[in-house]
Amino acid sequence: MAPKIELQLNAAGRMVPAMVNGRPQIPYLGVGKYQPRGRKAAAPIRTAANYPADGNKVVQDLETALRQCGLRDGMVISNHHHLRHGDRIALMALRAAAKLGAKDLTWFPSASFPSQQGAIELLDSGVINHIEGSMEGPLGDYCTQGRMRGMGVLRSHGGRWQAIQDGEVHIDVAVIAAPTADVFGNADGSQGKSACGALGFALADSLYADHVLVVTDNLVPFPCVPWQIQGNNVDYVVEVDSIGDPARMVCRTAQITRSPARLRIAEFVARFLRDAGIMRNGFSFQAGAGGVALAFVVYLKQMMREAGVKARFVRGGSTKYLVELLEEGLTDYILDGESFDVDGVRSLANNRQHVVTSPFVSYNYHGKGNFASMLDAVVLGATEVDVNFNANVVTHSDGRLLHGIGDWQNCLAAGCTILAVPSFRDRIPVIVDQVTTLTGPGELIDVVVTERGIAINPLREDLIEQVRGSTLPIRSIQDIKAEIEGICGGRPQRPKAGERPVAIIKWVDGTVLDTVWQIS
Amino acid sequence: MSSSAETGTKRVGEAGRWGDDVRSDVHVWIEPRERGGIDIVLESRVKAYYGDTIRRQAENVLEQLGVHHAQVLMHDEGALPFVISARIEAAVKRAGLAQGKRALPDQLPLPEPTPRDRLRRSCLYLPGNQPKYFINAALDAPDGIILDLDDSVHSAEKDAARLLVRNSLRAVSFLPCERMVRINQLPLGLEDLEEIVPECPDLILIPRVKAPNQVLEASQRIEEIKARHGVSRTIWLMPILESALGIENAFKIASASAQIAGLTISLEDYTADLGVAKTAVGNESLFARQRIVNSARAAGVAAIDSVFGDVDDLEGLRVWALNLRALGFEGMGCVHALQIPVIHQAFQPTQEEINQALRIVTGFQEAQQKGLGVTTLGSKMIDPSIVRRALKLIERAQAMGLVSTSVPRSSLL
């Protein structure tokens, strides 16, 4: 029998746990309301006296490295998702820890993937206590079925940096998979047989963790340049045959959707940016790798050409379509967090205008500003959005974990946040009365674009005014919702919510925005 | 694909599709019983949201079909209500029950009847047994949507597709498009008419027409069904010529009935009949296509071309469609939404053509006011035939929303 968990009501009207994995939590207070105090966390002071003067930090394998780090029960091990579905290092590190007999670890990946479902064995056997990071597929089900000992914690990319920096999460051992590294621990993601682009997700870990391991399948003589990760922060280097399966790391070419409805959504988004006057010389935008987002870039590119308009910068995940924009001179820069396809990887390695960024510069909310709020527009997806523009991106409508938050929450800070969503999926309306899991507050979501019309948040009177006279199908969100419910055969039943919290959704400032509940 | 099987004395019926790659459909299996009422087992990817609704609907549909005792298994992949009704009805009928009965979904308000000379630049084919395409098809605004019961439907699924298309004519809004149905070749097509005609499609395409009597047979059956169901509005016909003989009889076919609104061709079947390859340039079908245009014009109906099959080659489509317009076609079939804007663009007159037509008409009006029958524009003589062509172009441009000035034809000629 699990102990009763005390709940509190947050400013979004959601019940959230007061205590998670033994740490007291601050309930969400509203956008920009929570004022952090104190000083940042820091890694322990080390001395060069304890590291080899010749710079060679190579040890024979991960087990040895973990032992030399003093791995103990209850520690926090971190990994990163820049190798995505192809990653081999996270499970290799966790299994090495299991071999050493460690128990009750917290696994702190920047994101987990269904390909890492091997972690379930380690959760079952007690090696891992809980996961703080995105969970989907089998790991998502494991969590929402209430089988994880501790509670899951989901954070945005920026929120992960914030949590590390603010000392909410103390990383004992960071294990960084590096497509190229030298014996000193300098590491780079843009070259090597497992090249993936940027290593930004591992940067915070390299700065704040007690111990830092670099694992590579392309060990080069010093110096490895560019050093996205600095060897001066690294304890040990481990060489392995392969850090990941390149075929599953990046898409060969990210594919544009062929669905007429999705193409229509993409075209509406591009036309909206044009008609609202957001697409103008020197503007900036961010688009992800989803089919709609890619297609949107293609439409926008055509409109930029026709209007003779050039962007100052665009933000990745980079894809072939953003790279084309850069190479055609339609943007001055790509500021890139991760490369989604081989064109993105190639461009990052070769083009000085294609720049690596980290979650610190891009998204960290507890910093002196970040890039996300400087974007003119961002195009995002969602699983549900409600009539008050609140959105859910982490769970299915039935409460099962579906996606990580990624940079989704961080991007809500953009000047114009657009959710590009189909109006229903498999008869399930996307526009609902109330979202299952609140991931983004409606006050930050400006426009919802569906294949049946575009709804503008009534708070954005300026946008409403700017597109007056446009031929776009601007409608109220209630109107679109009513049409969908007509098509789908009425309002859907509400699935029964569980009573036991299994995970929490953090807001970008570390407060608790919502709870994921156990489902049967 | 199995439709029915004997189990003891009662037949089992099933209809619809399920599986990981299936969306918006439902598989229904039904075994009639002597007693015990209706027992429904429902699997659905939307069970948490619409499970109760689906059960209630299934019970209602069975009640309407007079089925009171049966075991029913439903495997639902997010089918919309009009699909669920159609699949249950198909399964029940395949089980040998409910003959002559219908379970019709609620009827949306019928759109206005379409005029005979409506714009038909793009006619989008939808496979009649794949409901996932129906609900969003009208969003991209092709001039016409063709719900296809013919080639795109497997021969074992004709009965099920017929009910699905019938239900969609009642329950799906296809506005602003013209609602068209391609029936099967006669005599199977006559069975399609029984279900389709009462739902007032705007136009029916009749495939593989070789001679005018086939059109007359369909047309007579349509009038009989309309009379039985109290339908008075016109249902237009468009014969599809698919053979050398059909092309030879093109004019007789085009003028066989006052309900004919257009004449079209299937190039795949026509080139197969000739025993030649269908090429990108299309020289092998040039005669047939010109014959269609000429016969259609002579009969006062529109000439509509076949589909352009390569969805990825939008540039090839554009060139093909420009050629069609130059030959005198008014539209063509299409198979993907991406083709629609390309086709519309190709079939629309250029601004220069519109301006020239307006100058001709204005010049002619001024000449008439001065009592002159003929005038000149630049170095060219303007006579009534040139004015008629200019007026036709302006009318079409108006229908496409390219010209706002109204030029009343009657005042001129």
C-alpha cells in the first residue's frame, strides 16, 4: 500500500503533490510569478593534481569509470538524447551500474525513447527507482500504470537546465555519449561515424555534475575541435565500439506530410504569419521536425521569396528545409539545438552561420533572459487544446504518457505561439472543454490552426486586428469545437481519472504545473 | 474480405476493416440468434470517449433493421457514426437479414441543385470503401467530389461500399463541391442506383459506355427510382467512354439524354483497348480526346478529361492541364488534393485573356450603339463569333471569381 500523498491546489486549478521523491514542491503560481532566490548550485572544486598531467583520462570500460566515480545506491545518473532512438550508451551505463550492485538510482535522461525500454528490467529489479525525464511508449505505460517505485518528473529542455542549475536535481554521474572526443574529454557531436550535430543537452551536466564521463566511438588525439563539451569538466573517457545506431539517430531526410488535411494546416500557418505581418524583414521563427512543421517551412519559404523577405534567424531542430532556407540566403542564421536529419548534421559541421546552441542560451528561464522569448513566432503541436487555449502535449486524452515536453513549454515564450493541430484524431476531438494534462497555460498560446479554421486567443487583440480582412478562415475556438463535435457524434465522455499521482509536470520555473495520474 | 459464412442454419455476416493501418473504419461481425437479445462486444481505440455512444448507436441501427437477437463483435478504429451505421447494415445484410430495410443516418440539409454548366475543372475521386478520405475531402474545394463505387472498390466489397457512399451523401457535408457518384458498369450499376439515387447526388458517372442505350437504361432507372422516392430534382449524368467503340459513338452518347452534363474518358482503359501504351505526351489518345471535345461541344455539354495519375509530378500535371484547356476541355479528374490548385490554375484564363475579352466586348457594345455590326480592335476585326467567345471566357472567369464586372449576355447577342 503506497503512502497517502498530500495534494495542493495550484494557480492553474490543478491538484499537485506537495512532496515528490522526498523533496518538497512549489505549486505553480502563474506565469512569471515565482521569484527564485539564493545562488546557483555548483560542481565540487577539483585539482589538476589529481588528474593525469598528460591529459589522458581514458579508462578501460564504463564499469571501471563508474566504480572510480564512487557509484553508490541512491545516486543520480544522467544521459542525453542527442542520439535519439539509436542511443546505446544510456542502457550500457545503467547496466554497468547494475553490475556494480547499485540500487535505487534516479535515472535523469534529457529524454527517453521507446528503444530504451530495456530500462524496465532495471526498474523492476530496483536498480532504478524512478525516471526524471520524458517517458513514452512502454516506459510511459510503465509509469502511468503505477509500476514505478518513485514518481516521474517531466521537465522541458529549459526546465532541465533550470533544475540542475538551481540544485533541484544534483547529478552524481553524468554519462555523455560523444560522436568524437579526445583523451582529455573534449567532445564534439558534429563529426565521427555517429555524428548527430549538437551536444547541448549534455552541457549543463558537464558543468554541474559531481562526476562526468565521456563515452565515444571516435577517439582522436588531443585536441578535439570544436569542443562542445570541455575536457576540463570531464573525469574519465571511455572508448567503445559503437555509441549508437546511426540509422536510428537521425532521419535520412525528414519527410513532409502528404496528408491533405495536414498540408492545409501548414499552409494556413504560413499564410497567417504573412497576413499578420509577422513575416517581415529581420523576423525569426522556430519550427520542429513534425510533418506539419516541415511543410509549413516549405510554404513560408515560397511566401518569403515572393515578398522578398529575409529572416534574421531561425531555430532548429534543423532539417533539410531549414538548411535550404539558410543556403538560399533567406535567413542569416540557424541557431540549432539538435539536428533532425543528415542535412542538418552536414550543415552544422560546415556552415559558420549554422550555430550550436544549448538549453542555457535557448531556454533557461532562470537566467538573464533566453532566446525563446526573442522569437517572433513558433509553430508547435499538441494532443489537446481547450477552449481557454490551455494545451496538453504530454499525455493522450486518456492520460497515458505520450511525449516528452521537449522545448515545447520554453517556446511558448515566443512573440506568437501557434499550435498547428488537426481538429480531431481517430474521432477524438483535439479541441476540448478541459485538457487532460496541463502542459502549457492558455495565456501563452496565441493561435490554434486546424484544417477547419484558425482560432485566435481573445487576449491577442493585436493579432485579431492584424488579420482583419485576410481571406483566412478565422473562427472562434468554440465554433470549431462545435463543428468537430458534430462530426464526431457528440461530446466525448471523460475518461475516469486515477487517484494516485505517478508523475508531475514541471513548469519552466520549477514549480509544479500538473499531475499525471495512475490509470488502470 | 469474407462476407458471409454458414454456421448451422444461421449465416454469420461481417463488414468493414480493422487493423493497425486502418483508420476511421470499423469491422462488424454479427451472428443472428433465436433469442437472448443483442449482445455487443466492443473493442475501440476511442472506447474511453465514445464507447457508450457506439453501443447505443449499434443498438438503434439493429432495431431499425429489425434485428432483435444477435451476437455482435465490433472492432472500431475511430469510425465516425455514418460509417458505423453502414458497416452494421452491411454485416446484417450479409448475414441474410434485413433485406429491403435501411438504417439511414440523419440527413443534413440538401445543398442547392447544381446547374448543368457548373464549373467542373477538378473532380476528385475518393475510393468508395475507404471512409477515412470522406470527411475532409471538401476542405480543399475541388469543383466536384466523385464517390467511386467502380474501379477503386474490390468486387467483394461492392455491397458495403454502396451503403457507405449512400450514408455519406446524407451525413457528410461536401460543400462547396458538387456531389458525384461513379456507379459500376451496368447491370451492377443499377443496384448502386437503388441506394444512391434517393440521396440525390448531383451527378452520376456511368462507366464503360459504348452506346447511347446504356445511358438510356441508366437514365430510365434513375427516373423510376426518383418517382418511387418522390425525388424531383435533376440528377446530371456523365458517361465515361473507355473504348474505341465508345469514342466512335461519342456524339450519339453525349446527346442521348437531356440529363447529360458532360462527357469524359478513361485513358487507361481506352489505351488498353487500343493495345498501345499510355504515354506522358498522350499522342495515342489525341484523337479520342479531340473527339470527346467535339462531340461534347456539338451536344452542348462539357468535355472532361481523365485523371493524371502521377501525384508527385505537379509540373507534368500543369503542362497536361494547360494542353487540355487549349484543346477545349473544361476540366479533369484528380486523385490527390495537391493536384487541385494546379488544375484550377491551369484551367483559369490568364489576366491578359480576360482583359482582351473585356476590351472586345466593350468595343462591340460601343460599335452596336453606333449601329455597326462589325468593329476592329487594334488591327483585328471583331465579329459576333469573336464576341461570343469573349463572353464565354468572361462568364467562366466570373464563375472562378476572377472578374467582378457583370456583362449581361442577352443585351449583346
